[in-house]
Amino acid sequence: MAGSFGDLVLATVAQHYAVRCRRLLLLLAVLLVSACNAEVLTTVTVEEDGSGQVEVALVMEPELAAQLPDLQSAGIALADARASGWVVEPRELTDDGSTRIRATKEFANPDQFSEVINEVSGSDGLFRDFELERVSSFAQVSYRLTGQLAPAGFTSFGDADLDALLGEPLDSFVQRIGADPAATTVRLALTLPGEVPPDGSNGTRLDQASDSTTRFWRVTLASTQPVSVRSESTTREIAALVALGVAVLTGVVALLLALAVVLRLVQSRQKPTPTPTNRPSARAPRKVETESPPGEFDGATESMVATNPTVVALDGMGVLYGSGADIDEFLVPFCFEKGSTLTADEIAGRARQLSLGRIEPSAFWHLVGVDGNPDDLDDEYLAKHALKPGVVKFLRSLRDRGVRVACITNDSALWARKLRQRHSLDTLIDPWVVSGSVGVRKPDRPIFEVLRRLTGEAPANILIVDDQLHILDAARALGYRTAWFAPDGEATDARGHAILRSFDVPEQKPRPESASAPQPSSP
């Protein structure tokens, strides 16, 4: 056959924006003949910000695929289909020999979702009264999707343009090819972010990951009764919860301080004033600067110790390991190499979910279309991440000088653990603050609050070292000292942050008695 079903779909959707995808679904359904089983699967995926994607896919048995007509000579410009925003992929063979055709379109907000889903079958077609809501309240965001699946056979999708394209009325075309609407299954898969309450869905649940909220609905084109679609979910806003906890804790501390002042006043009135004695005056506390002094840490360890931080908190990718662009330089190419057909942006989006702890690496490999043993895939990918030159010597030098080293990084909890075990960093770095474990990424405030609490130090005593300036800006705004890890960085680009160019540790030299590190003994 000279043409393909992909050509058929593209030719159909190129006619007019308002009916492009409606005709796509119609032709997917019309060509399902009685002798063959086929399934139309529409997948809706909603992200936390209310954006997402609608995908329409048709899976056909080999006998049906062989009967697809040749519309190559229809004379319609196939490239025009992309103008509507739908991406129609060529036909592909599945493992069982079936043929699959897919079309996808993104939506930016709940209002656009209604427009996109209406393009699939028309507002009075198969997908009827579909609406997506996203409501923010304190400490949580609620999502709700409602609508109806209202199949009415093939003819409910027809119009004059389609009749002209087919060369005959749709009714006679359906009868001629012997199409049976009962042989066509229509499924809707819906994934919302967050958690679904027990009564929050009337669909069938299928957990693809521990926190998945995917629901399925199923009808045939011969069904006469509409099927109600409803699913709800909620996500917690960790930043708001942490802020509330901090506010409550601050209030309790303030109350205790006020009570202490009152008790002192009461005691001072009850006791006679003591006679002054000649006591040495108390030493004034050492003033700690809240900003890192501008400049460069050329003698990395020595200069850092001289600034008197008690904790140095290093980033993972880009500081401890390899490149800060690990997703673009390592993960995306690795997924492509292993057979993923997703775009780089789609892989990066799923990697972000991984770094937030919403999916595990095993689910990530599945979602990006990479087959294989998850543990083996983890090990092969993580082998690409090497330590920066001089890191181990640098960490030991700080430890020997009494400076505690932490790591604060955006990464999968499992991958971060495997990497530090691979490079034997457990005894040199503690604590490890990993976004996949705490559910929030840098530069959001809660992850820095976790670091502060685990170290027990004030931000003014913690030096944050990162290769991303926007993260350092956020840390400095919270009172932390900051250093930009940039081997080739210029002071004019550093935005006032100190610059760490390498982990080179100079040879130990005698230091004055006033220095914080002990002076080497004389020979």
C-alpha cells in the first residue's frame, strides 16, 4: 500500500483547526471492522501547575492495519496538521505485531484542557462536558476532573467534509466495510498529581508507582449509556507546612523568652541588690558575618577555614561530581541510547519528578521507555558520574581542621545513596540533604531549613557551595554564606558571591597561634 494510516490521519486533521482531531478520532474508529479488535486509548496527564498533555492512540490488529485505505492522492498538505498543535506520529509496530498510531497535544492550564479535549471529538461527541479544576488553599492544592464518555456509534462523528473525503456518505461507508462499533473499545486513562482519597474516583485504579493516581474508564462505541468520569486528588505544599511549623516554633520560643524576662523582673524585686564586686568583664561574643566575603578561595581549605564557617555544604552534581548539566549531558543521551522515544524535555520532566521523590528510579526507567533491570540501569548510568579532582583530599583536610562537611543536592534519594557508597563518601560527609528524600528542591526555602536543623547551626555559620548562581542568591537571602564553584568564573559575574575555583589543597604551612587550626610541632 503506497499510503499509510499516519498519512490518513495527517490528511484528515489538516482540513480545519476546529475539526482536525475530531476527524482523527472518527477515522480511527470508522476503520475498525467487525473481524478485528481494536482499542482507542486517550490518556490525560495533569502536572502540579495545572498544565499537561492529551494523547490519543489507536492500537489495531494486523488484519485491520492491512485494510487501511490509501488517501495519499487526496492532495491535502500534510505539514499543515502541525499548525494546530497536535503532534501525529507515524504508525509503529508493537511487540505483539499490532499497529499503533498516536497523536498528542500539550495544554498550559485547566482552561486550555477543555479546548484540547473538545478538539478530540467535539463538545457534543464522545468526550462531553469535560472540565479540569485546580484550587489552591493553605498547605495544599486540590485537583478535580469531571466529564462524560458518551459514545454513539460511528455516525455521531460525521460531517460533510468527511463525506467528501471518503467519496461517499459516512453511513454507506460504514455499512460497506462492515464496521462493528461493539468491536471497538474506548479507554480513558487519567493521571492527577498528589493523592486520591478513597471516594475521590469512580474509575479503576492502576498504580504505576507508589504515589500514582492513574484511573481508567472503559466503554465500547456500541454503548448506549453515558459513563460518568470523576477523579480528585490533592498535593501538599511542603513550603507552607514548614513555614507554619517555623512560625509556631518561633511563637513558642518568643513566649518562653517573655516568661523568662517576667520571672527575672519578679526575682530582682524580691532580692536585695548585691554589692558590686571586682569581677572580670565577660568577653564580648564573636560577631559572625552573615555574608561571605567577596573574593576567591584559591587555597581552598585554608581560605574557607579562615572565614570561620562551622559547616561547609557542597552541592552534588557540578560540585562533588562531574557536570551541573547532568540531565542534558548524561541522562537524556543515556535514555536515547537505551531506546527511549520521548523528547529531551519529556525526559527532563520525569527526572524532575524523580528528584522530588514522587517516583523511584525503577518507575522512571519505565516512564521514559527504557527496558531492562532497573538496578543494572542505575549502575550503568551512575558510572558516568566521577568525582571532581581533589575532592577526597579536600574533604579530609576540612575534617582534620574541625570543619563539618554536608551535602545539599537535587537528586533521587536512591541515586544519591548509590553514588556516595560508590565513592566512599559516607565517612567524609554528613548530613546528606537530598531533594528526593525531603520532597522539595533547591532553591526553595524548606530544603535549606532541613539543612539548618540537621546540622544544628545558624545559617551564618554555614557556607553553601554551588555551581548555580540562582541557588546561591536564594541561600544568601536566607542568611547563609555562599561560594560559587566556577573554575573559570569571573568576579564580575559572581553577583557578590565568593568564588571557589578548584579543590586543590595546598601543602600544610606553619600558621600563627591565633589561627583556628593547630600549629605543626617544631622538628
